[in-house]
Amino acid sequence: MELEIYEAFRSAGVADDKAKAAVESINREIDKRYALHASQLATKGDLAEAKTEIIKWAVGAVFAAVGLFATIAKLFP
């Protein structure tokens, strides 16, 4: 992408040093935007951990529901 932008600037008549500076500036801005949002991105590890937590809570909820059902069944035969 850098080369394409550089070549576009050069074909538009921008001086070599100014075209390089513009491409570097664009890259810095892209890096800044990525850095702002990088902390909000989930990694594979984050997703695996969340999946483990969901499974633990789901299994616990199933056991609690079965226990509650058994208790109700004993109380109201």
C-alpha cells in the first residue's frame, strides 16, 4: 500500500521527499488509530477464556435447575 500511495503522489507531481513524508505521515496516523482500538480487540486467548466461563456457568445452571426440579418433585408428589 505504501508504494502505491507513493507512486500516486509522484504521478501527481509531488516532489520525492514530500511524497515520502506524506506516506510516512499516513502510516503514523493509521498506527495511531490502530493503537486506539487495539485494546478493544479480542484475541484467541480472550475468546477461549470467555468460552470456558460460559460453559462453567451453563453446566452450573443445569445442575441447579435439576436440583430445584428434584426438590419441587419431592415437596409436591
